[in-house]
Amino acid sequence: MFRKRYGFVSLAITVGLLAGCGSSATETIYEHLESAVELEEPFVSNQQALQEAEEREYELYEQMITTGTDDLVEIEQLADEAITSIEQRQELIEEEKESIEQSKEEFDRINEAATELDQEELVELVTRLEEEMNNRFDAYHGLYTNYIEAMGEDRTLFELLKDEELSIDELQAQINTVNEQYEVVEQYKESFNEHTQKYNQLKRDFYEKAELEVQYEE
């Protein structure tokens, strides 16, 4: 019950570029790549709040199952608290989505500087970076869409639990639906993480090939 979306890989963060190293084009690309990282800060910072909300909802679910139909007033209160939590998750997810979209827009600004690169290997690395960023963005879109659907199924579950005539079969069917939806979310999360890891490595390769002396935040 309640498969969730913990464990994201974030974009690699650099903590500085030594002045005067690299060409104008490579330094411009560096600036856009690192600005893209900064724009994803809400995505990174919201993960803890999302995890805590999901864990709290699971605790509420367990309390409701333990209570059973003995106290319908308490059941409704617990369900309403869970639904409020789901609505808060929705707000966090919208903030997260906006940050990912802004980051992608900033990343796309490397295109102009990329036309000024005079080394074939650097051009190839930028092309591969673009491919991985696009793949990553597509994976996130699938993740977002299916997570929204999963939250809808969570809400349906808690609404059902307020029904004193809810049967065990109906409850189990909805639990299965919730779990199946989160399995899809998990698949998109794994794809997102895979493309993020590849992107991070390609970015390191680009900086090294461009002879940009950068330090990474571990």
C-alpha cells in the first residue's frame, strides 16, 4: 500500500569557476547550465516536505483501518486531514513542476553559444547534453502526470474510507488501483534518475574537455 516517490537524483552543483579559463562560448554555456541547476532548487527542497506528507497520510490510513467503523466521526476527521495533506502535496508538485520547466528554459539558452564552439568534441558533448536533458524533461512530464493521477486515487481512497458501508472488496480494489498507479510513478522516477545521472556525467565531461576548472558540491 502507498508506493511513493522517494529518492531523486538532482543536477550536479558546482561551487565555482576559476576566472579566465575556457573560451567565451564555453563560459557562457557554463553560466546557463549552472543557472539551470539553481532554478531547480524548489524541486530539490520540496522533496522532504512531500515525503513527510506521504508518510503522514500513511499513518492516517493505518489509524483509520485500526479504528474501523467503531467511530465514524473520527474516521471522517482522519480522512479529511489526509485529503488536506493531498491538497498540500498538489501545491508542492506545482511548484516543483514550475521549477523544472524554468530550468529547462534556461538550459535551452545554451543553443546560441553552442554555435560558436570550434571543437567537434565539444559540439558533440553539447548535443548529447541536449538529448539527455530532453529525455530527462520527458521523463519528468510522465512522472508529474502520473503522480497527479496517483494523488487523485489517494483522495478517492480516503473518501471511500468515510463510507460506513464500504466493503472489503471495494477497499482492496482501490488499494490495488493506488499501488498500480504508484508503480507507474516509480518507473518514470527511475527513468528520470537515469537520465539525470547521464546528464551530470556529460556535464562533467564537457567542463573537462572545455578546460573549465570547476569544483563540485558533494
